[in-house]
Amino acid sequence: MLDDINSPVVAVAGVTVASTTGALVAMGHRAGSAGLPFASISAFVLHRTVTADAVGLVFAGLVLHMLAMFVWSFVFVWVVEHAIHREVVAAVLVAAAQFVLSGFATGASGEGTASILPLGDRIVFAGILAASLVIGIRLAFPRGQRV
């Protein structure tokens, strides 16, 4: 599945990273700083205090976000290829899993994006994630060719 640059996972992850990063920048900007969501991601992993002014924290969060979206894209492609075979259903399941997992992580630690984003933004983010997964897999395969 990951043997070359033309892998469906790479195509799906590219679309997913771009769309979800843009969404987090917009949500963070509205919350006070475009880097705030990324700082909260790295603060969760590195056990540090969230400050959007810390460039290293924001950069680390951006890298961790990209890695997480790659993992969710891999899970999505695997589910479509091996289990469900329906892109929309698989995308909704993966987005719901991400939503629940981020909520549990924040509940357990008090850190993470769910601690700084309101519920409405988290729901919108899950919708953007699901839509980008579907769009990514449809771009990964030429017309008529499906998983």
C-alpha cells in the first residue's frame, strides 16, 4: 500500500493534510492565533504548556498533525480496501473515530485540540476530515477504477 509515491494513501493523505491544516489555521485564527491548534497538539505529546508564541511548539504540532492525518488516511484506505468498500461510510467512521479519540485524549490529559476548540469547530473539523478522505480517494483512482 505504501510501496511508491503513487500509492492511494499518499494521494489521500495529501488532500487530507492540506484541507485539515487549512481548517485548523482558520479555527485557530478565530480563537486568537493561527498556530494555537498546532501548539496544542504538540503540547499534548510533549507535556508542555500551550503557547501559540512558541514557534518550536507550533512547528512540532504541524508535523505531528501531518503525521496523524497520514495515519488516518492509511486507516481509511485500508478500511475501504479490506472491509467496507464504501468510501463515504468508511470516511464517516474514520472521522468519528478521530473525533472520539481526540475527546478521550483531551479528557485524560487536559491537553490537545479538543481543549481549545469548541464542540462546533470539532464537529466541522470531523466533517472536513471525512470529505477530504472521500475526495482524496476519488482523486487517487482514475475514472472507472475503484478499490
